[in-house]
Amino acid sequence: MGNLNQPLALEVIETLQRAGARTVCLCPGGRNAPLVEALEPARHTAFEVLDFFDERGAAFFALGRARRDGQPVAVVTTSGTAAAELLPAMVEAYYQGAPLVAVTADRPRSFRGTGAPQTIEQPNLFGVYARQAIDLDRAGTRWRIDPCCWPVHVNVSFEEPLLDGWDAEASAARESSPPPAAAGATSDAGAAVAAAASIRRPLVILGGLWSDGDREAAQSFCVRMRAPIIAEPSSHLRSRLGGLLLRGRERSAALGLERGWFDGVVRIGDVPSFRLWRDLERRKDLPVVSISRQPWRGLTHGVHVQVARGAPLPLEALAEGAAAGVSEHPELGSADGRIALAIEKLLKRFPQSEPAIVRRLSETIPAGSFVYLGNSLPIREWNQFASDQEFRYGENRGANGIDGQLSTFLGWAGPGHENWAVVGDLTTLYDLGAPWALRHVEAPLRIVVVNNGGGRIFRRLFRNPRFQHEHTLAFDQWARMWDAAYASDAGLVPERDPVIVELRPDPAETDRFWEGYKEAGQATM
């Protein structure tokens, strides 16, 4: 008599293959033993199988790999709290629409609700954060992974004995081609065109743009509109738009909104990380038009058009519908120049401040490198102060959290170019086990830790020092633990991989920089 779990395990693997998955991040345990055996390379060569001990890190690595390759990646766990460790990455994938598949092994259905060891209520474990939730306990049921809706949760109950009677010679799964990408239909852009027609002096905000076609469409729109622009690095257009970009970046845009120089905002791409975007929540009087691949408006007001995969961004119609299309701001141009000049002076005056360190880092990293920006201060300071040198960018901006950043970076990193992560110290402490994945990455890697001794972003927000999580930790021993090279200057990186670069800004200079930055904006009022 054969093993009863084997047909079910092979069916799961075959369905993953049909869905287009070619990489599996595997966290071996007891309950998922049938899946571990089904993925053995001796019996199945269609997958790249990467081993992990930490389910949370494996899930974020899978998320990064899915973003890099543009195809589904599965993470496979055992039962119980191991499955629960996938929640943070599933949340992030939900807000990104990333093709992550969580495959969680489970104990038999009869154990549910009993409190038996390693038994939790796993069906629908991720709630709304799994757009598809599939619960299996036998082979032969009719089910599939729909490529229109990511992320996906597949929960699989296995009976005991787990492997007795397993046929090691059985073929794991038939070779099959991935399904065609689901394009779907574009949301009605009529409301956006109508709203844009009322905007004569727009501010254009560019968020994340992840395909060449979207970038080219956005660039053409910006050139045609000739409106002032602030652009996220992840738009991949800052090096192409030249004089259309505000030189004072977010500070100039904020001043323009304060002074009424803009009568509306047009956002293209993902929800921006700019503080200015959040401040628009208080400006319900201001028309806001968003065109994005994601369903998220990012505000409680405004007109939003989600554009499905395969459909072009409706930017030509938006430009044609705009009443003026051209914005002339002599006052803004003058103020923008003064703000930009003041910022350059501050960067030179306080060379050991965080903003100055970020500027030098952006000038040190070779053009064409992949640069992954961690949340909190690194991405905000890069937005405002980094050079416009051309890089390939990555980020986890779905839920704006600091969890799993290094694991995502390692999953996203690729060969043929240098790969740089720029993260804060607390972000690094959150993901200290991430370098386990170094065994799965063959690419030049540099992890830059901006160590300012805590969560300094809260220093400017709250008086209570508890928010800052102050510490005196250093990361040289962490580098040694993972056999990585260590440097304290991004310009003196050893010629070996990987490299941990720890940068320590001067807190006094940083405070004085921000005081001067605030005054620079006020001086133009």
C-alpha cells in the first residue's frame, strides 16, 4: 500500500508549477515532510529549492525573489506557529500585489479546535491578506491558483504516518508551461480625465514605476505637461527629467502647496513615501488624481484609477483632458532655487550629518547598481538628498514596515551588477538572521547600515525618548558572524563579498542640519 500523503503532496507541487512558480523557499519541519520529499532534486528538477530555518526570513526572501523575477515564488512551512511567521510578508505582498504563495502544512482536520500540539487554526490564517485561501486534505479535488489574485495561501493537511510507504521512484510532477499573465481590464479613466480638466497648475508626484513601458509613458506625460515634479527614486525617472524636477524636491513642493501655487496633484505610480503625500490628507479641498497599477488610493479622498497588468497607463487621455497642461510658476522657480542652494550649503557645512552621509553614499555607489532602500529614515533621506545618478531600485512600501528588509533585499539581488541595501540600525536588528540566505545568492552584495543609535526618526516627532530605542550596539561582530567583510566607509569597501558597511552619523551635526533645513524653507515665505 502506498503512502496516502504522496498524491496530495505531488498535486500541490504540480499546481505550483502550473501557476508559474519555479523557486521554492523551503523550511523543513515534521508536518511538511511529504512536501520536502516531493521537492527532492533527484525526483523533481523543475524547481530551484532553497532551504531556510527561519520562516519569516524565508517569506521575505521569497517576496524579493518574486519582485525580481516577476513570477510566483512559494514558501513552504510546517504547521503551527511556523505558518504564522509568514503573516508579515503576506501583508506586504498583499499591498504590493506580489505573486507570493504561502504553502503551510497542517495536522489532520480532526485535530482542529482540540489544542493538540503544533495544531492551530490554519485555514484562512492570513485573513484578507490572502486573496485566495485554499484548504486541502486529499488529492483529486478540483482546485487551481488563479494568476489574477496575489498573494495566495494553500493549506495542506497531512495524515500520519507521514512518509511510511513513500514511493521514492515516483515522478513528482509532469512538466507544464506557466499560464499566460492575466491582463484584465483598465478601470474607467473618465473620472480621472474629468478631475484633471479642473487642474490648471498641477504638481506631479511620481511613485514607484516597475516596468519600462510605464516609465516611458510617465516620462512622455511629464515632458508634455511641463508641470513641476517630485519623483521617488523608485520611479526610475529622476535621471531623465532634468529641469522639470523641483531642485528643492519635497521642501519646494510643500512650500508650493502652502502658498497656493498648485491647484491640484497628479500622482503616477505607487503610493509615495513623501511626507507631503500624507499631509495631503488634510487638503480635501485639493483635487488629487492617481493613476496606478495598485488598487490603493493612498488617501481617503481623490480620484484613483487602477490599471490592470497588460493595459497601458491612460496618460495620453489624461494629458488631453487637462485644461491647461502647462504650469508657469515664477515665484516657485525663485523659491525652489533658494531652497536648493540652502540645502547644498547645509550638506557642505555638516558633512557628518545623516543627509550628507546619504548624499555621499549615492555618489559612491556605481551607476547601474541595484539599490534597495529600507523604510523609515533611509528612504526619506534618499528621496530628498541623494544624487540623481541612475540606479535600479527596490523597496518594500506596501505596508511601510521595517520587518524583513534585509531578507527581501537578498531575494531581490541579482548577478551582473553590484547590489546595495541601505537600511537603518533598528531595521538590521529586526532581521539579524537574514544573512543565512547568502548561501542562495551569487552576486556582489553590500549592506549599508546607517547606525544612528536608535530610531531617530521619532526624535523629531515625540519628546518621550522611549520611542527612539537608544542603544550603543555596533555591527562589526555581526559581519564576522556571517563571514562578511566589514567597512566603516562606503568609499573603502573591500574587494570581497559580502560586505557590511556601518556608517555612523554625528547626532549633533544631524540636529543642526535639520534646524537649518527647516529655516531654509521658512526663509522663502
